[in-house]
Amino acid sequence: MAKLNRKGLVYANSVLAGEILEYRDGLIETYEFVYNDEYVKSGVPIGHRFPVEQLKYEFDVLPPFFTNLLSEGWVKFHQSAKARLDKADEFGLLLANGAEIIGAISIIKVEVND
């Protein structure tokens, strides 16, 4: 059974838009994005692949919308070393650096209690 592993709050223009969640079942990771109830009333999607609806968007891999927010090249290498994360851990890098992403979207890490 998949267990919640890591979680981030997704902000759009400093307004809480929703949550991005990572679940782990053994070595398998899955992801889920869900809009905040209050944000749904605004009707403004965070991206065209995420229409504003009261449903869970579920994925077998971290969606490109989120991976494209990550740094590349030497900056990604530096950020992974500083956060002590594998540079292939895209969700970890997103949570570690998401508060300082350039643009309208930011991701804030939330501690998950077992």
C-alpha cells in the first residue's frame, strides 16, 4: 500500500493553489496534485495541463510542469550537493529549492508525520 512520503504546498502568485504529494510503495513512487478548495473558486489554473477542478491529478512520474521548474546544469549540481540530494531526485530538489523558483509558481516543503 502506498504511503505518503513527501509533500509540498504549491503557490501561484503567492496564493495557495494546492498540494503536490509523493507516495511510496516499496521502490515505486507516484505523485498527486490537488487544488486547494478556496483556490478552485478563482478559476485560474496553474498550467494548461491542470484545469481548475476538484479532482486529484495522479501520475506515475513527476509531471513535466513541475520538473521544468527545476534548475539545470551546474546550478542543479550545486543545489543537489548543497541539499545533500541525488541530482536525479527531482521531487526532493523541487521541495528543497521551490521557494526560490523564478516565476509565478513556488513550492514550499511540508514535513510529513508518519
